[in-house]
Amino acid sequence: TRGLTSSTLVYKIDKSEEYDKREGKIIIKGNGKEETVSIYQTGEGILTLTQNEFNINSTEQEIDIEISSNFDYTVDMPDVDWISEITAQTRGISTHTLRLAIAENQDYDGRSAKIKIYDKNSDLSEEVTINQAEGGAILILTQHEYELSSSAQEIDIEISSNFDYTVDMPDV
């Protein structure tokens, strides 16, 4: 009679980049016999952004957010009037560009807003922060250099500004 021999078969299962569960089968055949091994691999959402924060100047401009996902994502735009989506995106399993128009900041303060990109069917999400510098800020000095003699003196520095400023005197 023939003795029983043992073998180990090794298979590499690649990482799933699919959202849904996937399955496969390995069929082992020999001497008129057949056995099946079923492989089940869970899926998961993949959401990757090329950049999560944009620090931009006060001018009007466009920014692009590259989004890679394997599900139909949703974008929550902030409730501000200075950011708007330029074109509607076709959602699918690939890389997409979310193109935004940023209006010029004419205020004396910087501004910031957050955009949320998420999967409606899970808690997977990413957030993008847009920080825009102040616009219209003016600081004018009438004179930038003063040459003084060695005697004690008083100088007047004339400043014109449309915002509150501070004065720092390092190593004086």
C-alpha cells in the first residue's frame, strides 16, 4: 500500500485595492479526485489625497486636489463664498482632480476653510485645509534708514497702515 505524504502549497495573495470583498478558488486535482479551497478577502475603501493643506496668497487663483479612491466619494464644500468647484467630477475607481476657484481676498485678515472628502458608506474621510493670506494690507514707512551722530537724539518714524501692527526692537 502507498503511504500518506504531506505537502504544503504556498500562495501569495496580493493586497486588495477593491472596495468590496473578493473571492477566489484553488482547485487541487489528482487521481480522479478534486478538492477546492475558497479564499475570501475583505475589501476596504481607499482614499488618498496628494495634498491636505494649501497655503496660498491673497490673489484669485485655482487649486487642484488630486484624489485617488476606489469608491464614489462625496465632497462637502465649506459654507463660504470665496471657494467654488470649477467643474463637476466624474466619480469612479481611479484618480480624479477636484478643481477649485479661490476668489481674491480683499480683506485685511487671512481666511481659512476646510473641505471634507468622504465615503457615505463608512467612516473613511480626508480633510483639505485652504489658508489664504490677507489681501489689501498696506504698511508704508516714509524712511527706512537713519544715520545719526554719536550724541543722544530722538527720531520720528512715520508709518501709514490700514491694519494694527506691532513693533519689535531686537538687540537694542
